[in-house]
Amino acid sequence: MKLRDKKQLFEKSEKELIKDLKQAKEALFNLILEKSQNKLKNTKSLFWKRKEIAWILTILKEKELLTKKENI
């Protein structure tokens, strides 16, 4: 995921981010399954998919903290 893709994540709503998170987790599961079957050629894709999940979770947490701060 490139920097411009990360910036686009900030513009998404929480529902869209949760949807993206579910899709990323499913994709990670499929990559792990392929790796266990020795079908995965690019093992670095596992690393990048985990990074993508971390970015989404971070953005969700930031949005949550911003809404709590605004409510106070």
C-alpha cells in the first residue's frame, strides 16, 4: 500500500474501514492457507497484508479517539 492509499484510508468512514478490515483479514487467511500448501510464491505479501491491517486498525482507533475528544 502506497502513501496515497494510506491518505485515502483517512477519508473513508468507519463503516467502510470495517468492511476493508474484514476483507483484508480474509485475504490474509487465504495467503496463510496458500503458504501452508506451498502455493504462495511471494511470501512478502503476507508482511504487506499484515501492515495493511495494522494501518486500518490505527486509523479506526484515531477516529474513535477523535470522537471521544469532541464529545468531552
